[in-house]
Amino acid sequence: MKLIWPWQDRSRKFSPLKAAAFALMLAPGIRLTYLEATGDFGMFAMSFGNAVYWSGVWATVILIAALGVTPMLMIFRWRALIDVRRMIGVTALVYTIAHVIIYFALRQWNWTFILHETATRLSLIVATLSTIGLLALGATSLDDAIRRMGAKGWQRLHNTVYVVTALALFHVLLSRGTFPEQYLLSGMFFWVMAWRVLNHYQLGADVRALTLLAAGTGLFAVLLEVWLTWWKRGYGPSDTLANNLNFDFGIPPVWQLFAYGLLIALAAAAHQALGLRPARLRARKAA
């Protein structure tokens, strides 16, 4: 079996799309390594703590991005995206493994403490389940696994990616403290899952439906923030809502998610104006 490099297509020719996707997948890791090496993450425990947090965030971002391949493929008629879905999924596994290793280092490889914490903290229990599921998906990501398991069996296993992603996101939400990334990631997952409902009713590329989805995603994120900040910190709903109208410390997640969703709807409108029809998948379903 000859090795196919990440920047090559199945015929082992250079693929600009796969090369660009590979570079994008590497970028967060390179940045995290740079921040760690230059001391921008702080010293000692603080450094490892930041590395654990951001490696986990990027692992979840990339995992959700793998779920986003199908919507982008079908809305924008970009069939070539199917060629990078596996790469994105495997990269999510790589970042997850890195996240786990850095967590072990943060705990100074104290296996007794690690095992106790993993078995008693709900956030780590769901993280462990998510990691095991992701390892199973990664181990069966090769074409040989499809032949051994059969297309239906392989598809049933890989449909669990939704549960794996939900568990990973639940782990993020249960982490100590409240951070903007929690609501961004939750909104992204909400969008890709709600899109699948729309697509089931043949509305996956409908501009009005996508616009409403953008608004619904923002509303979901702000309601989640209201609940989470009340549950974790006791902040009143009115205070949280007021904070979402304050742009002194950046753009709040609700507006970022609404803007991203609206851009997708506008791009879909532009494609339809040019007479392009949304793509349809006739082969194996995309995750």
C-alpha cells in the first residue's frame, strides 16, 4: 500500500484544496506551540492550563468543522469538499490526543490522581466517553475498514460522530468558569444539527430558512449564556443580556454567530442568483 500524503488526491496528484485544508488544520497547532515556546501562555501550571484549554477548544472546533462539510458541500455545490472530510476528522482526533497528553502533564503524570479525577468529575467522564468514541471513529476511518465492516455497518458506527461531538461539547460547557468559546462552539453545533433538520425537509439551501437559522443560532447562544452564567455564577439574566450589547471587549458570541450564519445565507442567495442548484449526495451519506 503506497502512502498518500495529505496534500495529494487519490491519484497521488497535488490537490490545492487538500493542501489548503492541511495547512488550516496545522495552523492552530503551530500557533499553540509558538505561544507555549515564547512564554505567552504564562509560566508553569498557568502555561499548561492554557495549553489544555486551547487544545481542547480547537479539537472541538475541528470536530464540528467535520460536521460542517456536508452543509457547505450541498449549499455551495462544492463536491470536492468530500475529499477533505476525513482529514478534518482525523485532525480532530490528533488535537484531542494532544489535549489529553497536555492534561496528563498538567497533573504531573500522577496516575492515581488522574484516574480518581476522571472517575469522579462529570466533565471528565463525558470527555473520556467522547475520546473513546473518537478513537473508534479514527481507527475505522480507512477504506479497508469500510470493506471489512460493510458500508451499512461502517455508516452506523460513524453516525455516532453526532453523539461524540455532543459529549465533547458537554465537556466544554462543564469546564470550570464561563468563556465566550463555550457559546461559540455551542452555536456552531446547534447550526450544523439544525441544518440537518432543515435539509430533511428540503430546506437546506433555502435562503429564508438559512436566514432564520442564523437568527435562531444567535438566540440559542444568548439563551445558553443566560442559563450558564446564572447556574455557574449567579448572574441575573438582565445583566447577561446587557453584556451582549457591550462591544468594549470584542464582539459577543451571539453577534458573531448571527453574522456567520447570515453570510452563509447571503452566499447561498448569490449562488442561486447565478443559477447554481444545491448539490445532492447520491453516494454514501456524509457525516
